Amino acid sequence: MTDVVVTDVADAHRFEGRSPDGALLGVVAYERRGDDVVLTHTEVDPDAEGHGIGTSLVRQTLDALRAQGARVVPQCPFVRSFVESHDGYSDMLIDR
């Protein structure tokens, strides 16, 4: 698996996952609604698929949001699937 450095790019309303050399590997788009964050879409560069980039990107995104005290609406099917199959994140979810 490629190392992924995830950063919240608030002006673009997305978390970006980049390789150590700075290449963009994927994004998790979001909308903020007060303290809640709606995760709307996850996308991984097709050349980087199959290497765990999406999983690492979503995990680091959720960990960053937890550190901010945010609650999450996983509108994106990939994020919802990740949360359903990984213990420890369900406490962050809210239904809308």
C-alpha cells in the first residue's frame, strides 16, 4: 500500500490524500453543517486504485473529524461501507 498524507483543504471542502511526493491520489468531498460534516463523495485516481488508498483516505478523514469533535453523515456509499465494516466509527454517525 502507498503511504497517503491526508489534509483538510477547507476552502475546497474536501480532504485530499497525497503521496509523499505530493501527487494527488484521492479526495473525500464534504459539506459542513454546523458541527456536522456530510461526507458526500470519495474518489481515488484510477491509477492508484486497488492499493488501499481509499481505505486509508477515509480512515484518516474520519480520525481528523473525530479530533475536531465532528459528527458525520456518511452520504457517500464508500464511506458508509467503511464505517459499517470497521469498528470504532459508528459513534460518530448521525442520521439525516
